[in-house]
Amino acid sequence: MTHFFSHCFKPRPAQKKTPTHQLNWLSVWGFCFWGIVLSANAQLPYPYKPIRIIVPYPAGAGTDFTAREIGKSLTEAFGQPVVMDNRPGAGATLGHAIGAKAPPDGYTLLLGTIGGLVSGPALLEQKINYDPIKDFSPIGLATYVPYCLIVNNQLPVNSVQELIVYAKSRPNQLNFSSPGIGTPNHIGGAQLMTLTGIKFLHVPYKGSGQSMSELISGSIQLTITGLLTVMPYLQNGRLKVLGVGHTQRISWAPNIPAINETIPGYYNTGWWGLVGPTNLPKAIIDKINPVMNRWLEKDNTRLHFQNNGLEVATTTPQGYQQMIKNDLISWKKLIQQAHISVESLP
């Protein structure tokens, strides 16, 4: 019996322990391996892998078209695919919040818009979780989005001056529509009233579709919107365009007067451009900006943008940054003057 137990419970031979110095060398080797990999990646020329552009509006919109054009320029220059990532919502602030938190390596960029960098922050202020100036690295402007003053064809006016005279004799009798409180369309109308003293009744809708249908039917007398949106109705005579909110007449529609020709200081132009998160290396910014600009300045690119109701625009990174700052100051002032607040949102 004793022999049986001694056989069954025979002590196991002690396992050999890996010498400590061997473990240390293995750790050193592992660190060196990953250090070499990371160093190699850091030394690879930008870009060495696909680039993502966050688009803060749905697929198929003008923002999507603009981002894809920028993507084509980067693919042609760098030989890397560029993927669109549409993140609509919250008046473009959702997509901008995602873009602000991206790593500053140049592989996640954002189509910066006036909605997400100016009108949204000017209206919502601390209610959004990013700073439009501190949390982004501007790369370059891509396009202007000319907003036009549009009236129903039954309104007996054919110019901005005639509208001012007509509206002053009928305070709060003309209905002005927008696709929502605090949108560039709304701010454009508010600015019109602030600078001239005329009074419209603002009727906000939850989107541009209903706003346009009410304008065409005559329930609404005027609105401010993109020219491409109303082009078919201008051509068939159901609507009239009185002016464009850009600083000057747009090149592809020079017959439309700039509103500031009648109302000095009026400015209501949307824009879209390319930005990255804060701390994006200057070397990457300086590599992308001229590539974008060369693509946008091609004649066929300009024509393509015009056919989509857009005006090509190019800037330096510094010029784009200053534009954002200036517009943010102007829009905050306009929102205060027009007594627009987040509490008035539907």
C-alpha cells in the first residue's frame, strides 16, 4: 500500500524557470519590434493609407458633391482612395463634433460648413461640445453657396428696392419662410429686416421642401435659399429672384444683382471647405491645400460646380481660418440684433 501511494503521489519534477535575463531580453526585443513598426509608419510619406472625409449632411446633397470633388483631387495627387462618411444631424453640428475628436493624423478630415462652424455655434454656443475655432485646423475653402432672395411671382415687386418700399407700407403682412430657426436662410431674412427696418412674419419649417412648396403656392411670399433649388421655378415663371447675398454678383449668373448693391453691408453666403482636427501637422495642411486649389481652379471643375448651383472658391489655410472667425463674429451680432435664441427653437 505504501508503495502504491508513493507511486501515485510521486512528486513532479520542478519546472525549469526561464531566466530573468531571458525575459528581459524578450521584452526589449518586443519593444524594439513595435518601435521599428511605428517609426516606419511615421516615416512613410503622407498619405500611405485611405483617407476618410466626414460629411455632416446626407448623401446626395451639395455637400456630398463638394466632398467627393475634394476626394477626387486627393486621390489623383496621392494615389489613395478617399471614403465619404455621411454623418447628418443637429444642423451639421453632429458631424462637426465627430470631426473635432478625430486623431490629428490627416486620415480623418471633415467638410466644414457654415452651419457647423458658424450659424450653429453662434446660436447654440455652449450647448455644442466643440469650439469652432480652437478644435479645428482649417485646410482650405472649396465653394460658396450663394443664397438668393426669392419671391412668389404674384408679389408686385421686381427688385430689392421695390420690395423694401412695398414691405414698409405693409409691416408684418408678408410671410417669410425658412427651413428652420437659426439656419442661414433665417439669418439672411433677419438681416434684411435689421438693415432696412422692414418687418416680415417669419414662418419656420422643418426642412426646405415644405418651405418651397408653400412659397410656390403663394401662402408664403418670400424666402432666401440656394439658387439651384429654385432654378426650375424661375425658368417657368412661378418664382422671381431679386438678388443674391454674396459680396458681388456670381460669375455664372451676372444678371442677378447683389443685394448689397441696394442694402450696403448685406452679406449672406454659405460656404463649405476642408478642415481637420486641431493640431493637424502643418506639413499635412500645406500638402493638401495646393492640391485642392489646383483641382478647383480647373475650368471643367468650375463648370461642374456651376451646374450644381455652386461657386468655386479657394483660399490659403490662414485665409479660411480668418473667414470662419469673421463670419462667427458677424453672425453672433446678427442673432443678437434679431433676438434669435435657442429658446425659440421648435
